[in-house]
Amino acid sequence: IICFIALNSNAQNLVINPSFENTIPCWIFINLGTWQMQCTNWYSASGGSPDYFSEQPDIFCGTSPVPLSNVGFQYARTGIAYVGLGPFVSTTFPSFANRREYIGGGLSDTLKHGHEYCVSFYVSVAEEFKYVVDGMGIYLSVDSAVDYTINTNLSFVPQISNPAGNIIYDTLSWVQISGTYIATGGEKYLTIGNFKDDVNTLVDSSSGTLMGAYFFIDDVSVIDCTVGINEVNGNLSSGKLYPNPATKVVYFENNLSEKENGTLQLMDITGREMASYKLNKGNLLAIPTPYARGVYLIKINITGKPIETIKLILE
């Protein structure tokens, strides 16, 4: 039990209000000014104006409805709310060159020097816009990366980015953008948006009519996923897990007796179950791992024995 609690504490998401559910009362939102978003801990990081969407909209506070809004149709990935921003505006209008919107937020703790962090967020394309792009990333910094004097691309290099050339087209599902980051130490803020200028942003046409591109954003996470060598190669009394790190598949070879049985669960670092398997004497499990690279948890529950949990690294 103590081991499992320790794993869960290491898996804490440092992003405050990660799925934008907690809101600021309208009168406070108005008094704080136009740069403060209506959800707690989040703000516009430039002179742009990102939007807040909720199934409980308040038009007097600038909230847009969910799932149907004037820019597209989408349910929240988690809860009832998400935010949206424009990563690109058509270059047909010279005055809109490099026009961008960004959201920024804080972490509940500073990042530790040398620790590896699993960073992730989800995006979905708003179908009422005419273009789709590849530019989207997250920048982690010691100080808040805010510049309210401009509404063009911020000159920072995001540590986690959607791969260049990988245009995001999906208007139906939420697409994960993720990666790992080795902290320099002291990072306390994050900024999300398209940091590339128009020349370096790959653009394609879509079916919408509004001039530009637009992304919905939900479920932002920054999790300490540092794994020591003992955690990776730790022995399990119930069997052997290999290879670890893994790529496309991982195997579990159990050493159960005739009378023993149980289950094996594959979970993400937040404890969400990805897959579950039954365990019986001598069966060799081949576990497909078509998931994003990062750290996952293998939880083994054998009837009558303590639960065992080990970290699995996917590369």
C-alpha cells in the first residue's frame, strides 16, 4: 500500500486547474481586466484573446457554449469545459501576419533540476475555420512568458511540440501532443500556442469559412516521471516484465501456481486504466503498447497477495 501511495504521489499533475473546470466569478473576472481568462490559474499570455468554453456558459462573462459554439462542435475531453485559441490567421491580410493567441498558467511546484517530466495536452480542430496547421507547443519557464504589447508569435522555443509537418486535421476527437522534458530547475510557468512564424508554419485548407485556424485545448499535464534504475529493473514476486523500456510490445511472464490467478492492469501515470488482462499459471502475456512515449504503470493483483506496481517506460 505504501509503495502504491508513493507512486501516486510521484504521478501528481503539477498543472493547476488542468481541464479548466474551476472558474472565476464574473465580477472578479471583469475587474481583473481583459487578460484574465474566466478559469482559475489561466490567462492570455499575449495581446491576443483566447476563449473559454463550457456546458454552463455565461454570455455576460464571455463564455462560449459547449458542445455547439460559433466556431465548432466539441465536447470537453474531461469535465464540461475547455479553452480555445487561434494559432494562425490567413496571410491574405498583411496586417494579420504572424497573428497568434496563447494561454499561460502556473504550476503547483517548481520543476526539479535533472528530473524528467512527462508533458501532455490535447487539442481538437474547430471545423468552422478555413485552415489547419502543424504549429502547436508548450513552453516551460521560470517566469511567466507574457508580452501583452504584441499579438504576434512569441519568440520562445517550446520544449514540447507537435512534430513539424504533422498537420492536425481531427475535428471529432482529441489529439494528444506529448513529450518528455529534462528540467533545468525552477520552472514554474507554462505557455501554450504556436510559437512558429507564418513562414515556418505548415498550413493546409479545411472545410470551414472563417479566416484562420483554431484549436480547442483540454487536459494539460506536467508530471514528474523520473524513473530510477531500481524502479525499472525491480523484481516482481509474481513474475518478470520485459523489455523495460519498451517500444511496441511488452511481455509479462508470471510464476503463478495452479491455484493462483489475478489481473494485470496497464495504466497511464495518472492512474487511468489503458488495458486489463487476466493472469493464470504459466501464461505469457504480450501486451501491445500503441501509446505515446512516457512512463506508465503496471499493476498486478494476485488473489490473496499484496498488490505490486512497477513503472514501465515506453520509448
